Amino acid sequence: MDDFDVVVIGGGAAGLFCAATAGARGLRVLVLEHANKVGKKILMSGGGRCNFTNLDVRPDRYLSANPHFCKSALARYKPEAFIALVDKHGIAWHEKELGQLFCDDSSKLIVRMLLAECEAANVRIETETPVLRVQHRDGGFALNTKLGPVRCARLVVATGGLSIPSMGASGFGFDLARQFGHRIKPTRAGLVPLTLSGKPLEAHQDLSGLSLAVEASCGNASFNNQMLFTHRGLSGPAMLQISSYWEPGKPLRIDLLPGDDALALLQAERRDRPNIELRTALTAHLPKRLAQKLVETLFPAFDGKPLRQLREADLAQIAAQLSDWPITPNGTEGYRTAEVTLGGVDTDELSSSTMESKLQPGLHFIGEVVDVTGWLGGYNFQWAWASGKAAAQAL
């Protein structure tokens, strides 16, 4: 039986960073990854360029049943610290938008960096090694693995969530948490495209591929970014962001002219070009295909009429619907394409400073398996680094 100070289950962002940090402190660390290679989600993130952090990390950019839980770890490991590590390894990066940092080249460089840090810290990594059983024994943990029995004093669960099962995601971490008495906050797909069905889908399917800037709102949450029509519904950054706040059956509020006064625009068009039709006027401010579709589906009574024939009340009606486009998704594309999993291990039963279980000493949970989910834009990676660091320093 192999003995280690620490076993980390999961070779993703949080697991590798935690392992490297713990190993650098002189601990004997083993990483067990059930897939055939580590860092799969890192490799595919950011279109293959890895949006590895964000310059504007704040607790209010995270969703959790306890919004205060993430504060301690995020305050103690800031984006600047991870950027310094990236710079140390000579990885070129750039800011894309909204504080989002990407590799200039490939996300492979981030994985290589983490592996290099693990190697320097004498961390042992085993892939294609699922954990079959975990028991608390003799003040530590006994694991049954494909490699045989393994013992450790401390166990870190960094197994991720349920998103993108084709890359190996599973509910193992949640099952393990339940085994030790932990509650799991209800899970669902987050940062995921929204789907339409029936008449809404039929009406907008031929807009597939069209993108425009919108403001998407749901409850108190609101995001200004691009929306993309797909053959299944709505995607793009604005939709991915709002999907984490949207609940089935609820309509979305989508402003198709964010930052503009829609009524003032229409009044100006009627004043300056009274003889043009509504679809022509809308084409000056919206993509042509969308302008035509809106007239066909929302404003058929005004189709073909010159603007001079539209009353002030007509313009107000049109403007109201442009600023609050009525659309109700029927669901999401689910975990298959979701970037993250909302919900997870209940933070009330974890230490916010060490990620250690309050129910089972020596057991830690980090990264996506915990009920902390960030916005799109590098926030979830920063949570992976920060929660991994917090656990590693406490091991």
C-alpha cells in the first residue's frame, strides 16, 4: 500500500494547482485522474486559448447559496498572483474584453505550466486511475484504486461538476461528499445556451448564425454582450451569462438596442425619413434579417406602411418591444454544452479559509464541486486557483 501526505482526486485546474502548491511545501502528493489525460477542460476553454483569470474578480461575480463563502479564498489569492506565475513561465497573454485574460497562443501552455509546477514539487500524477472506494481509517483515508490500495493523511476532492460529460465529468465528487454526510445544493447546468421550441423556434430558426449586442436581464441580473441565434435557440456571451440566473418558465428581458432610446430613434427616423417603411428604419439600427423578422412576427400591422402613417402610440408600442423583446426559452442545452455546474457541496459545511469539511477532518473540497459558480470570463478558473491554494496551504 502506497502512503502519501495528500491525495488529490481530480487532475483539473483546481486539483493540479492545489497539488503543486502542496508539493512545494514538502508534502508527498498524489493526483488521481480517471480520464486519459489531465486538464481536459483547460485545453478546451476560451476557444483553445484558456481564459485563465479576470482582472476584475469580485465576490459579487459568483453565485452561491452563501455569497460570502468565496470571499476569504479570493482575497488571499488574487489574479495578480496567477498572472505572475504565467509570466514566470514565459506565457504570453492578452486582455480580450471586460478584464478577461487569454493566452496569446494555446491553452496547452497553461496545462504544461501546471505540470511543470507539479514536477518541480515532486507531485506524482496517475491518469486513467479511477477511485473505486474511499474509507476513513486510522485517522486518515484508505482508497481503493486501479493501482491498488492508497493511504493518505489528507484527501482533496477536485472532481469538478457535471458539465461536459463527454470530457469525463461525473457526479463522483458529489457522491463522495454525501458518503461523508455532506449536503449537496441542487445542481443544474450553468453558462449554457438556451433553447427554444414550437413557434418561437420556428420563427427564429432562419436567423441562425446572426449575432448582435443586447442587454439580457432576468430578475436583478443584467448583462450587456453579444447574443447569437442558433438552430436550437439563443447563445453568445449574454445568453450564457443570463442562463445561470434564468429559471424554467420565466421570460427573459432582452433589450435589442442597449444604450439607445428606442422611441427617440424611431421618432428621429419618422422625422428625417417619413416615407420609408418600418423594416427599412429598423435595418439602420439592427441586422437586416432580424429587422425583417421582427416586423413579420411582432409588427405585421405596420408592415408596408410609411413611417409618417404611424402614430406616436404606434412608435411607443414598437419601441417598448424592441427594448423588452418578449422571448421565453423552453430550457437549456444542459450539461452536454454547459461550461459549469451550478450548485454543489453545501458551503455551510466547509471552512471558507481552508476548504476543509466541518464534518470530516482531513477532507477538503475545491473548485467546481463546491457550491460556488463564477460568471463567464475567467472567474471560474480564478476560483479554482484560489480554492486550491487555500486548501493546499492548510494541508
